[in-house]
Amino acid sequence: MNHPKAPDILISEVGPRDGLQSVKAVMSSAHKFTWIDALFASGLREIEVASFVPAKLLPQMADAADVVRHALTLPGLTVMALVPNLRGAQAALAAGVHKITLPVSASQAHSLANVRQSREDMVKTVRAIVQYRNEVAPHVRIEAGISTAFGCTLQGEVPEDDVVWLSASVVEAGVDELGLSDTTGMANPAQVRRLFQKVRAEIGERTGAAHMHNTRGLGLANCLAAYDVGVRTFDSSLAGLGGCPYAPGASGNVVTEDLVFMFEAMGISTGVDIARLIHARQALQQGLPGEPLYGMTPKAGLPQNWRPAS
């Protein structure tokens, strides 16, 4: 019996969380369900569907538990949610997520603005969340996303040694994997290669994901640089929606459609049907009428005789 070949890389779609948190409009739960269904139908198998934060801070996420429950009905989907603290982790685990992501900022200024904790206190929070996970849901994976790893609009330069130290600290605290995030879109390919190599030299293969923004047009180049040094998981957002509301100028996640096109055109399989992925933009637009959608591939269309990676 022939089994389908596993994709060469994993595209982790963050639009329903990272994308929606940055827009003023609130997408209805029904439209979120339809959008997530369309993303799943394209072949995406890991989706960050919500964040568990107080509704008064992010009303876009007030229905997080309902969205998770819907996503759990999709067979084979890894359902992820972001949590900034222990209370959020408790709510996410109660909702039944498969994976939680923790934002741990390498910039002290961004950490205080984003989670209202110092970096050192956030490491303690990570340790408490890991301990709670171990007690109530040991099968759930925990990923730490080292945000502002490549620079910060609040602080400016973020020393690479700080990123290495913080990465080692959260791994020691018990996270299962770790990603480096270009929260403010300041990274360049040489920096991406260098920093991923430095962190991997310190903590090994747990350095899994690259979360890049396209703020200055280098998102795809930075993803390719990360791929060249062994990264195989890439966060992106349909139509480039998203950005951190607590980091000035942090616009524009990497566009999922363009990322999939780039890798598939190179012969690197993603498991995603790009035509269905582009079709998923309709569900997004219906849920957020008037919101600008980005992406070069949907605008230009697929080339004649287009063949995805086998």
C-alpha cells in the first residue's frame, strides 16, 4: 500500500490569530469557521486559530474557545492558540488545543508593552505554564516564540547574545520547541542565517520555526535564508494579514500564498493546494469586507503550465 509522501516543510497558518488581532473590525464566529474550513481545505494542517487574552484587550478574540472547538472537528488539523500567561494557558487547555504558543520577547521594552512582564519574569511564567501542562494535558505541545529576535521598534537593536540566552532559558524551562520571530520586520537574510545558527548551536534542533514579517519586503528572502540553515516550519498569514498591536510599525506577515508558491516552484513540497489557498481569500474577504488583502501570487495568477512540487 502506497502512503502519500509527507511534505518537505510545514506551513503554519497564523492568520486567524495574528492576522485578526491587528485589524479593528471583529470577524464573526461564523465567518471565522468558514475561513478556517477554507484554509483546511487547501491542505494546511497547522493553524493558529485564536489567542486566549482578555476580550477587553482584544475583542477580536472574545470567541476563542468557540473557534477552537470548531477547529477540533477538522480531522488531522493541529489546532494552535497563543497564550500570554497562565490564565490564558488554562483556558486554552480547557478548550482542547493541541499546541500552545507563548510570546517571549527578546526586547525588554517590547516584553513590558506586550505582556507587561520583564523577560526574566516571562521565563518564570513559561515554567509555570509548562508545569501546569504537565499536570493536566501532557500531550499538548508548547512552543515559545522569541519575538523581536531581529530588532525592535521600541528598543532598537536587540543583541544576538540576548536572543541566545533567552532561547536557552525557555528551553530549560521546559518548552518543546522554539521559533524566532521577526516581529517588526527588521531582519535581513544574513542576520537570519547567523542567528538561527547561533541559537541552534546552543539548544539544538528544538529551534524549529521562522516567523517572518514582510514589513520591508524581505519576508520571502528571510524564509529562504532560514530554510538554507535547516528550518522546516514557517509561519505565514493568508493575504499577509497581521502584525503586533504593541510594536509600532509591525505590519505585514509573510503572505501564505506567496510563500507556498515560492517553495512549490523550487520543488519543495508544502502539502498545500495553491489554487484552493487563493480561493480561501474569498472567505476572508467576506468576513472582513473592505480590509486590504496582499499577495503578489494571487494578483499575478499562476504561470502557464504551472506544476507544484511532487
